[in-house]
Amino acid sequence: MNGFGNKKCEYLYLMSFHIQRMPAPIRLRELIRTIRTARTQAEEREMIQKECAAIRSSFREEDNTYRCRNVAKLLYMHMLGYPAHFGQLECLKLIASQKFTDKRIGYLGAMLLLDERQDVHLLMTNCIKNDLNHSTQFVQGLALCTLGCMGSSEMCRDLAGEVEKLLKTSNSYLRKKAALCAVHVIRKVPELMEMFLPATKNLLNEKNHGVLHTSVVLLTEMCERSPDMLAHFRKLVPQLVRILKNLIMSGYSPEHDVSGISDPFLQVRILRLLRILGRNDDDSSEAMNDILAQVATNTETSKNVGNAILYETVLTIMDIKSESGLRVLAINILGRFLLNNDKNIRYVALTSLLKTVQTDHNAVQRHRSTIVDCLKDLDVSIKRRAMELSFALVNGNNIRGMMKELLYFLDSCEPEFKADFCLNFLITTVIIANTCFHCYVFLGVTAGSYVRDDAVPNLIQLITNSVEMHAYTVQRLYKAILGDYSQQPLVQVAAWCIGEYGDLLVSGQCEEEEPIQVTEDEVLDILESVLISNMSTSVTRGYALTAIMKLSTRFTCTVNRIKKVVSIYGSSIDVELQQRAVEYNALFKKYDHMRSALLERMPVMEKVTTNGPTEIVQTNGETEPAPLETKPPPSGPQPTSQANDLLDLLGGNDITPVIPTAPTSKPASAGGELLDLLGDINLTGAPATAPTPAPVPQISQPSFLLDGLSSQPLFNDIASGIPSITAYSKNGLKIEFTFERSNTNPSVTVITIQASNSTELDMTDFVFQAAVPKTFQLQLLSPSSSIVPAFNTGTITQVIKVLNPQKQQLRMRIKLTYNHKGSAMQDLAEVNNFPPQSWQ
Amino acid sequence: MIKAILIFSNQGKPWLSKFYQPYSEDTQQQIIGETFHLVSKRDENVCNFLEGGLLIGRSDNKLIYRHYATLYFVFYVDSSESELGIFDLIQVFVETLDKCFENVCELDLIFHVDKVHNILVEMVMGGMVLETNMNEIVTQIDTQNKLEKSEYLIPHFDNHDRE
């Protein structure tokens, strides 16, 4: 090329093209400014796409100089929601750069764009490793931060050693970051926890609050994960108490002061760690009693920070084995919180009271009126908490008053509450208030469509069985649906009731309330409107038609009208309605003599296991409907998983397996806690055919059907006359049944099993389980031991009580599990050879 | 553990979003939208704690928010954090921003997202609170910024403009 005499000209010539083709990428600021001028989403998208294209080409150029700027822009666009994955590798390149500026943005990008689901992130491992050993502490800090944020298990495993080293450094900036990074490592790879143990020795000796803070976090994490660590760190309690004391007593320290309190964050953290250490440990709890009392009384509560500390203190007091004086102090503090003007304080107070209501029920009861006042608060979160707490506080004594308040609340609360409310309400009333029927009707009336569909049959059943309330019920329901047919379950129940008790309605017999004046025609008007209304579902229409039909025997003047209505629907499009109408028509025409008998008042229904109460019991973690679950006499609990195995194994529908001992701890849902609180109540709905001398069950007394017999001599002399049987004999294990019949209760048979072992090795972990057909009830008491000694040198004895009200032939399926000769054995058998005297 | 930190305007535009648990991009955007929806209809004088939205764990997680002028600061935490403590932490965060930016306003946050991230990184790491002492944080930020500036002075094509 002759035009270019020298290389420099050539270079400049070529560069000019380059510059023309590739203008410098715009700065982040410019991009933001541009985007803000966009008036529509589409415009913004267009700008972003254009910029993305520019960034992509720039990345392709492999230009180190602008990479930083481009990635910054990419991160901004990512935050707005646009895809930015093509920048991931660029972040890695930035991390690998020598410049701090690049590294800073690179690591930030890695934290925002990458996580362990992308394979790319593993490429960072080497960079991070180098940077952890960098000469500049800020670079080390960046590396620690990124590792602690999004390090995957592989990365953590590789780099744990480096982190551990940094945990021991004297540089407090790095030490605190290393501590948190260690927490992340432990979370990802719990096996590595041991590795950090030596480094924790001196952590609490630090003066720097940042390090102290993160060290406490690290110790907390370790204690929460491993009971051994927990035991090991208990010895730190005195040191923690000392640190806390210094913080409180030290007076004003400008660097750590927040609103007049010295480093409240650290105080809160230490209190939390103390809580974990003191739980279930008398000595540690003893050691912290003083300081907790001190914090509780000395903390300034005018600002939020003081309250935060106080709150944490209260939680700690409630959780450890504190003395009762301290506990009362704590609950009173919570009570004071409830009266505070600050909503946040009230909120946290309600939350903690909910947690403590199980253990310190009486103390919380004292604040009931304040809690009930909170139901009227404007704040949704507070209302919800107050509602849950109110339900937890309901007991036999205060139920009437509480229910009134709660129902008033229901009237005014938001829709999203109503479903929860109903569930809680159902649970409460079913358990406590078999007699408090008022409330149930109220519920049906006011909560309307928020009641679950399957509650309709339950409600109807309840109404039927409460004979004296019929008039009141039908009146209330009638009033409730006047003009408003939108709530289907409510309309269904109302229609049913009107059909059943329409005569009571018309005759104005209500005692509970001012009886309303309504004529038969008005009632029929309502029912017909339900039939016509667009809002009625097919099911509801069915209810209404049947109700109209039933009224033909209860009403006197309007039978003709009823006939007419029924015949009209004989040609309805809805097949169900049509069928019903035709049949009812036939009833009028051909079978009029049977009509009054057929449409008679419904009798009191036997309480079968319905969905309502049974499902509630299911929230306790049982997997089978267990209305027969009862509280056993205090004996060692056995795991329910065994019972579930039995269930799986048997699978048969006609056998009701027995759970050897009922679990006494229930899951944490509010409903579950409620049941726990009232768990003593016998939830059985089955008619108690066994005569129990005990009266209607009260809250404090367990009332297993057979317990009432315990005060009287159970066994009669005829007992020795019943032959014993060998129920099982295999592999050296023999199980014999001996029988006794009860004096007072002929339906009860007491079987004593004796398990013996004729082999030369012991059988250990022996568990006996039994299942009986549904018509029986079974209770298994605790075995004498779990080892069947060899060579018949001893036996395991266990008592089974069987209730056989229908005097059916006794059958039993048994399952045996034990360890023998080093292997786990398991066997199932059916026992059919019960002597007739044992069950007849 | 802190699950997420969000800052957005009164209209719901996100000015900062940091998630400490892996969520896909779509989920992240949905969470931002849902949070705004939950928080914007709150009155001024109700409490600052809410149950988490559908996407972020419902009743296991709590939403703690503070409203400053035209900005919402939202922290999502799980049950291991003290609500009142986080409430104070937000205040400390905002005061730190104030110190770093000199009377911080919304525009500062908008145009200097990366700086806000840098400050946040000094306070919260991996979802856990790292440092709560405002002066300490400010000192460290200043030192790091100086380090960056010193790299500009190296003669090169003057092209890094991170400002």
C-alpha cells in the first residue's frame, strides 16, 4: 500500500475506522437517564434492547477497558427485570482482573447474576481462592463476602480451609466477615463444622463489636445444629453474661450508641444465644437469671431499641428454665407492651403471648381483656394475632363472653380472615362447646359462604340434635337469608331448616329471641325465590325444592300452592330437580296417604364420624380418622410410626388399628396448639354404650371409657375359669393370652399377654402391636420391658383392654418386631382361637 | 436469616433488589410486584410487620418495611430474626446511606445503585447482619472508594467512568 508511508499512519487509519464503528459505551448514569425518559413500557424495552445489543458487541470485542461499565449497566437492567445471563462470564473476567474497581463490580455481578444452579459459578473458585490470600484486605473482604453469599457446597468444601485461617486473623474487618462466611459454609456442608471449633476459642475475647456480633452468630449457628456443640459451648455462658453486663452498665459510648442504648443489636444477639444455651439446662439458666432480671428492669423503653431488647429478654425468659418470679415478670412486660401506643410493640407482644399461652396459660389469661380489645384494632396484622390468641384463651369458663366478642369481630373483619376464623371456631366449639350451640348457629349465619361446603351436613346434624333450639335456629336462619341468596352453604342450611321446622317459624314460638311474624306464604316466597335465583347452585335448588315439599305436611293453608310449585318443576331442565319434582308429584297424586309419614320430622341423628371433628383430630398428625383416640394413663410413649407401619401393613378397611400410646406432642399450627391445650378432652363421638359412672366430660379430666371402672374391682373370680390360649408360637417366641372379664362392665375383656423366648439369645427391642375389627375398641398398656430373655428365663407382660359392646367374636391381628441374633425380625399373625368365654 | 432486601418507589419501581436465596429472575420480579402490592395499601399508622406473600414463604417469613418519603425499604426475614431488631436495622441502613451520600434522596439511590449495593454488602452478608456500627461502615466504604479512585490516576485511556 503506497499511500501509507509508515506504520503509524497505517495504525491511525485503521484505528479511525475502529473508533467510528465502535463508539464508547455510555456510562451507567446516561443509561439510567435515558431509561427514565421512556414514557411507556414498550419504549423502555426498546431502549434496553438497543443497549443490550451494544453491550453484547462490546463484550465480543474483549475490551478490558469498558467491561466494568458494561457490567454495571447490565446489573441495572437485570434489576429492572430484563435477562442478563450473557454477562455472567464477563463478571468472571472482571473478578480475575487486577484492579479493585473491576473486582468490586465483578463480585457484585456474581452475587446478583449467579447462583449455584449455574455451572459457571464453579469457575470462580480459583479466583476466590487467590483473592482470599490477596494483600489488600478489601479484596479479601470481597472474596469472603461472595463466598458467604452464594458459595455452593463444592466451593465451600474447597475453600473452607482458607476461611478458617482468616477466622484466626487479628484483622477485625476480615475476622467478622470470615465468621459469617463460616456460618454459610456450615450451612452448606454441615460436616465441616468441627473444623471451625478451634478458631472459636478466642472469638468472645474480641473488643471489636462487629467481630463479637458475628462471632455470636457463628456460635448460635453451631449450637443450633449440633447438640454436642451446644453442650460444649455451655461453658461460655458466664462470659456472655459478663459481656452483656458491660454493655448495660457501661454508660454512654458514642461509637455503639443507638438512641441512647449501647449496641442494642449485640445485646439482642447475645440474649438469643443465651436462650439457646439455657434451654433445658438448669445450671445455665441459673447463671443467667440475674442478668435477665437486670435487663428486664433497667432497659429504657421509650424508644424502639429498648423494646427490641426487652422483647428478646422476655422470649429468653420464657424459653429457659427460669424461676417463676422471672416468668411472671416477663408476662407482665408483655402485658405492658399490649398497652403501648406503638403498633409494632403490640404486634410483637401478641406474637410472643401466642407462643407462651401453652405453658403459662393462667398468666396470659390475666391479660385477656386487653387482648380482646386488640380485636378492634384497625391494623390487619394485629387483628389476626389477636384472633389466634383469643381462640387459644377460650376455655369452659369464659366461652360465652369470648364468643360474643369473637362473633362481633367476625362481623367486621376482612374476608381473608373469615376462613381462618371459621376453622378456629369450629375447632373450639366442637371441643368445648357441645352445649354452646348458640355460637354454631351464629357462625352459620354470619360467616355464610366462608364455611366449607362439608360443614353443611355437620351443621345440619348439630341443629337436628339440639332439639330445644329448633325454633330459634330456623328464625335466625330465615332472617339471615332474607333478600340475600349469595352464600350457598348458608342458603342450603337455611332451606333445610325451614323445610324441617317451618311450622315453628310460622307459629312464632321462639324463646331466645323476639319471635318474628311470618306467614306461610312469605316462607314459600323465600323458598321459591331461592329456586329461581341465578345465584343458587343446583344443590341449593335441590335443598329448596325438598324443603317446599316438606312444608306440605307442616303448613296448613298453602298446600295447593306447594302442589303447583312442585308440578312446575316436573319439567325443569335440571335433571335433578326434574326427578325430584316428578317424584314429589307422584307423592301428592298416588301416595298421598304416605306423604305425612314420609315427610315427618327428622329424628335425632347418631353422631357418626363426620368430616368435621375427625379432620380436626387429623391435624394432630394422626393419619387415620381416630375419633376413638384417648389419653392413656401416664406411661412411656411409643413412636407412632410403628402404628403407621401397622396401618400400611394391614391396609384393610375393616380393621381399626390401635395406636399403643397416643402422642402427647402436637404440631405447631394454631389449631393443633389449641387441641394440645384441650387434649384432655375425650374426642370420641361414638355413642358411649359402655356405662360410665363419670358425668359429662369436663376439661380437666381425661375420660377414657374404661377408666371409670378403675376404682372398682375389675376382675371377678370367674376370670380363672377362662382358658388361656397360645396366640403365637414361632421361631422360639411364644405369646400366651390370659383373660379376665370385668365385674361391672361385661363388654370389657382384659387380656394379659406373656411373651417368652426359648432360644439361646435374648430378643431385644421387642414391640407388640395389635389391631381389632372396627366394632371393638382396644387399649394397649405399657409393656413390662422390651427384652425377652433367652431360655425362657423371664417374660414380657403387657395388658390389653378390649371393649366389645356388640359382643362380637373377638379377632385380632398382631404384629411383632424385635431384634434377634443381630438382625431385625418382624412377623404378622392373626389370632382366631379366642375362647368364647372371653367375648360372649 | 434475611431472605431479601428491596427498595422501591411509591409507584413500585425497584431501585434496589438483593436476594439472599436463589430465586429465578421471573420469581424475583414477581416477588417485587407482590411486595409492592402488599405494602402500598397499608395505612400510615399500622404496624410495620406483615406476613410474607405467597411466593416468599407465607407465614414462615415476615415482611418488615419502613416508608421514608417516596421510598419503601423492605426486608424479608424468617423467624430467626428479631422483628424489632430488623426494624432498627433499616433505620441504621438509611442513616448510613444518608452519611455516605450527604442528605440522601431518591435520585441518589436511582443513579448510584452500585454504590448502594456496596454499602449494603458491608452491612449484610449472606443474609446475616454483618456490621451495625454506622461509623465503621462509612469508614470502610470511604477507604474502598479511595482505593478505586487511586486506580483512575494510573495513566491509561481514561475510560473508566464508574461515577
